Amino acid sequence: MHKYMALALLALPTASALAEDLRKFSADDVFELEYADDPQISPDGRRIVYERMSNDIMTDRTRANLWIVDVGGGNHRPLVSGTESASSPRWSPGGDRIAYVRSTDTGTGIFVRWMDTGATALVANLQKSPSHLAWSPDGDWIAFVMSVRIVTGRVLAGGTRFFRASCR
């Protein structure tokens, strides 16, 4: 019993010293936090692209940039960054391209980035934000879901219409 009390007494000064070094979390601290979201593993299993989320104190908004890292943790670098958020990265079946969503001057765009050259192309400029990006098995098409206003013509139940654009 005396052994445990001696250990507890020895630990007390250390615990109080640690408490003095700790400061309380403040509202401004949220702007220093960053976290990873929506990780996507490449088809060959060697790389991961993900959304790196941060909070912008000037706009009071969360911003997403795309980062890439080797599975072993090396070669960690930004892939798409800037003041406009980039999100929903999706690898093509061959792993040679990544499709993602990003704000444009006139709405929201679906972009494709070629991983070997870094070239990027806007393949669709939309008035509303698309979701659920998915590549076709042959890598020629990207499917997505987007709410649209019902107009004359053929619209699926719930006001959802499917669009497609060639990605080669």
C-alpha cells in the first residue's frame, strides 16, 4: 500500500506541471486544425488521394484541397490547392487520371487531371454541385448525380437527370 502512495506522490508534481503547460482550447483554435477526408486508394494500391480539410479564418469557411501520398507515407504533396475547394477525388480505372469537383466562376466544374503530365481539363461546367462521381469501367465516361429543375423532356423521378461527357 505504501508503495502505491509513494508512486502517486511522485506523480503529483509531474501532473501539475503538465497542467500548467496546457492551455484551454479556444474558438480561434479551430482555424489551426486540419484533417483528412474521403481517401481514395489508386487502382494499383500504391497511392492515396484525399481531401485535406482546413478552416479559413478570413471567410469563416471550411476549405478542401486535394493531396496525394504514397501508401508507405512518402512523397506527400498537394495535388490541387488554392482558395477554391476541390473535392470528391475519384481514380480512373487505369489509375492514370483523377476526376474531381471544384468551384468555377460560373458554377461547379468536374475536372480531370492526368497523373503523368499534371494536365487538367474542365469536362463539365454545371450550375449546381454534382455528387457521387463514378468512372465507367473502361475509363471513357464519368457518371454523376445532380439535382435539376424539371423541364420539358425526359427527367427521372425526383428531378434527377443523368448527364455524360467523354473523358478521353
